[in-house]
Amino acid sequence: MKKKLFDMFAELFGDSEGARFYFSPGRVNLIGEHTDYNGGHVFPCALTLGTYGAARKREDNKIHFYSMNLDSFGVVEASLNDLTNKKEYNWANYPLGVVWAFKEKGHTITSGFDMVIWGNIPNGSGLSSSASLEVLTGVILTDLFEIKDLSMTDLALIGQYSENNFNGCNCGIMDQFAVAMGKKDHAIFLDTSDLSYEYAPCVLDGAKIVITNSKVKHSLVDSAYNDRRNECAAALKALQSELDIQALGDLTPEEFEAHKSLIKDEIQLQRAKHAVYENQRTIDAVTALKAGDIESFGKLMNQSHISLRDDYDVSCEEIDILVDLAWKIPGVLGSRITGGGFGGCTVSIVKDESIDTFIETIGKTYLEKVGHEAEFYTVDIGDGASRLC
């Protein structure tokens, strides 16, 4: 991969002398969906799929971005003198937003740079290609410009800040945190209320994580995502009329049931119910995994999908077909939607001996029902973003 990137870098920018090589993973969330902006727990892991980058400083203020996945856009040129989101920049608004966020946070980028990327995270799959690119850019900037006072957690927060304020998607911290802080063969049990976390060995004895890409992404994802945040905020405000809480994640299911009558809007009530119960499911799931009880872990994944489908209303017909098919296959311990919703991927825990049947059966039936193929990835859990050389 390095040679491929460096050859393209040399073709575009004259040579690759002094360019450096980086990698930033995608992520999948095993359980704990839409809890990160509600002060709850999440349980993601970094993948060995991700985004590779080659970058080098320039002597002037020009910034050049080029994606080998989206070569029809050519080289996107921006300037340190005009860090604004422009429609014609398209995908490059994500790395540019990180440059802007560095400046906003008081970290001066002293010159422009050239950057070429290639990734193997499927676009629109819900495996966090945007967070991968944001954290990649953060790692590149700290390395090229020798910024020593930023931790990987800081880079995750800067990535989130740029996506919220430069690109307009009001995402929580989970995606960027998982990308920045990933650890091989471990998932991250993260409390988003205070960013305390622990690594939990992801030992799925005799089973593997299989991601199924529905290859659909409905366009309402960003606006609907922001709607869900607003609905949860309204529900929290109603609960705060009597409860001293900072987030929905502060409540146990029992406390929620005792006070849910404070929420008068039925939709807001459903959203809050999901946030509270999903947080508890995540805590219970990690406890089960630590005890080696992957059957219970899988059942909690199934419950998570039902809640995301019915209470949070972020699934869609294609995803529900994939999950329903998965649930019927012997050897599937659990299956659910993962990511923001309205398309993208499912994540399933599948026993080794059932993986071929899983792919063959779901692949055939999904094509018949939906009219296009799904894609399957049996994934490994990898490390977070870093400079490779």
C-alpha cells in the first residue's frame, strides 16, 4: 500500500521525497448505539480496515488533498488563509475541518501540506470513514508540525469538534475515540460522560465478528441524526424538572421507569427509553464478555437492534432484512445494526463453523429480496491511528 500511495504522491507533486506514511482505522461498535451523546457507555473496537495517508509539508500556504478512491475530484486545493467549508471541496471538507479545528484550538499550522489518501472502508457503510479521515489528519498535523502537547484523546475531541462545527453533523465522541484509541484484539468500554475507559479483551472463543454491508445509505442520515439528538435533549430537559441529572446515561432503567411520566411527548419518551436501556445493555454486555459468556452478549446485541428499530427508529427495511435473516441461522449468537443508522452495516457474532452458511444464505436471500448484493467482511480488531514510517 505504501508504494501505491507514494507513487501517486510523486505523480501529483513531483516526487515523494520526505513524505511520511500513516494509517487510521475504521471502527465497529459492538453495542451501545446512540448512547455516546447521551452520556452513556459504548463498546466499539478499531478495525484493520481503514484509511492510509501520505503527507508532506509545503513551503507556502496551499493545502492539497487527493483521494485515490475519489479520483474524479482531482486534487482539491485549499489555503491556510481561507479555512472555510465549500461545497466544491466535497470529501476534503473533513480533513480541512480538522485543520480549521486545530487553529480554533490554538494549535498553529505554520505552512501548507500535500496529502494523498486511500481507504478500504466502504463509503456510507457506517464504519466511520469520516472519523478515520479526521483522526488521520490530526495525526498527520501533529507529526508534520511537531505539535507535542496533544494526546490521542485530544485528537479524537478535535475530530469530533470539526465534524460538529465545520461539517454540521452533531456526532458524539465514540467514532473518533475508537479510531484514535483502538487496541489490537480489544474493544473499548468507554463512559462518554467523562471519557474514562478500559480495554476489554475481545475473546470470542470459536466465533468471529462479521460485518454485513447493506450497500444502502438513506440520505436523511445527518438530519435525522440531529433530530434524535434534539429529541433526547428535550426528554432530558423534561426529566430535569424533578431530577438532578446531567444526561440520560445517568439513569438506571428503574429510575427512568419511575419518572418517565415527566416526558409528555411520546416520541421523546421512546428516544429516552432507548438511551437509558441501551446504556444498561452495554454495561451488562461487557460484564458478560468478561465472564466468557458470549451467548448472553449476543442476546443483548439482539435486544439492542429491536430497540434501535422500534424505539429509536433508525433502522430501515434493508437492515431489518439482514438482521432477521441472521437471527434464523444456527450459530449466529447476535446481530444488530451498527453505526448512525438508516442503512450501512450490521454487526454479527457468528460461530466459526457457521460463517460460510451465514454468508451464503444471507447473500442469496438478500439479493432476491432487495435486488442488489450485500458485502461481507470477517474482521480483525486492530490498533488506533499512527504514523507507520
